[in-house]
Amino acid sequence: MERPGAGAINSNECENVSREEEMSEEFEADAMDSLKDMPFATIDIKDDCEITDVPHINLERSKENERISKDQIKKRKKKQKGYQPNYFLSIPITNKEITRGIKILQNAILQQDERLAKAMTSDGSFHVTLLVMQLLNEDEVNLGIGALLELKPFIEEILQGKELILPFQGVDTFGNQVGFVKLAEGHHINLLLEIAEAAKRTFQEKGFMAGENRSFKPHLTFMKLSRTPWLRRKGVKKIDPKFYEKFISHRFGEEMVHRIDLCSMLKKKQSNGYYHCESSIVIGAKNGGEPDDAELLRLSKRLVENAVLKAVQQYLEETQSRGKPANGSSGKARAADRGGADGDQSGRQEAHWTPGLNS
């Protein structure tokens, strides 16, 4: 029996390597699917972990300063490594013509494979994502609302009083995993890119981790295979292009952008199927230079609730801080009084002690 030469791999080893590669590919596909289950389907999280603003270390800097600088970089890397967006800026799709066209597309696909029903995006959730970000608590959500309000004049400057109309035409996929309706080519895409960049800059200046390094590609998602991971085990691993070939050039309609929402990816959706909305800004023709009444009411309610909550919390903290020494003093006084009373009672008991009665 001949011994395999240097660098050679026998048949058993080849089978093992092949099996390991298949398992690795399936694991990677499952991991990517889990990421695509959120509204930011095209984000490459790895890009957000890169350090793009590391300060230059002066060679003459003292060793202590160098150590501090290295610690700061490590903390920043650790912080960015845990970047998991949970909020996003959304342009809701409200044109009934567009939503009807998407329902027709979805039904056409389901007629060919009804198992994909759970992969479809519901009517109320149709939107275009402008920006994703991470907001860790209610205070940061409030700051995010402030950033959204600050974004409004930048958008008005970009639009110059004109309406932003988004025409949707054609269908495509991201890696045959996420199906979306495309934006038709035109100047509106440049305007949308400018708005997305202004949003990213505004939120990052507030100290939030927001956006991604990949180029922004606006799209309208209508289905995701990541919503149906069990179908992979049944052989459904991609969206077959034949399913939507009749809609490749279909005109779905135009959406006039009049609102941008700050939405949560994780909080319970609204009754109409749309995401939980923290705040909104109204833009375009429906704006009229004044905030929407419903938005003013929602913002006022949130501000009042936060003010009351903080006032109650501050009151409790002050009461506790004042109450501790006061309670201690009063406790000592009560103990002294009780001790004195016990002493008097004991004295009275001793004065009236009779043999045999207290034994």
C-alpha cells in the first residue's frame, strides 16, 4: 500500500474536510439569516466594528499617556463590537397603489409556493429605512427624538421647498434571501442619499452609534427568508427568481414622502402592523412649516411623563437621604425613651415585689 506523498490528503480526510466546509457554510448562512430578520437587512455589522477615528500617538508622548490612549482605544473597540442597532429612521409607505401592487406580487409568489406565507412582510410594515442606530435606554431615546427634530431643518434645506417623490419599479433580492421592490433611477435617489447622510451625521454628533459603512441602498422589503428558518431544512434556501419574473419591470407607484419616524425594532408593533413609533417629523407639502398636531401632542405627552417621572424619582431620593439620619436620631430617642420607661417600670416592679409571686 502506497503512502501518500507530502501534502497529499487521503479520501477519508477529503470527506472530512468537505463535511466540515458544508457545516461551516450552513452555520454562516444561518448566522446571516438571523441578522437579516431585522429591518436593516443590508447592514454589514463587521464594518461598524472598525475604528475610523483613532488618534495619532505622538512618539514623544510619555508612557503613561500612551497607556491611557491604548486603554481608550480598547474601550472604544469593545463598545463598537457590541453595536447592535435597535432603532431606525423609517419612511412609511402609505400609498394604497403601492401596497396593493406588493400584495399582488406576494400572492403571485404564494401561488407558486404557499410555504413562504410567513416570510412575507405585512401590509402595515412597508417602509424604507433611512438609518439604523443603537439607543440603550429611555434617556437616549429622548436624545434621539431631539436629534430627529434637529434633522428637520437640514432636510428642508436639502429639499429647498420641493416635494420628495419616490417612484417604485421592479423587483430584486439581496443574495436571494431578502426580496425588495426597487426605487426607479432619478434625482430623487440623490436627495434621499443626502438626507440619509445628514441623518447619520446628526445622530453621530449626539454620540450615538448609528449607520453603517456600506453604501446606502434604499429599498422596500416585501419578504425575508430569515422569518422562516425551518424552511431551510425542507430545502427552501433561496428565493427563486422565477417567482417574481413577471414583476421585474412592474411599476408599483409613487410615494410622496411626508413623514420620517423614529421606530423601535424590538417593541411591540402597533395595531395596524407598523412599528412602535417614538416620534416623527413632518416634511414636504403636508408640513406647512408647522409641526403636525398629533406629533405635538405625542411629544408633549412624553415630555410631561418624563418630567413627572424624574420629579418623583428626585423626591424619593431626597426623602431617603434626609430620612436616614432623621430616622436614626428618632430611633435613638425612641430607644432612650423606651429604656427610661423600662427602667421606671422595672423600678416599680422591684418596689412591689412579693416573694412567690414573681418566681
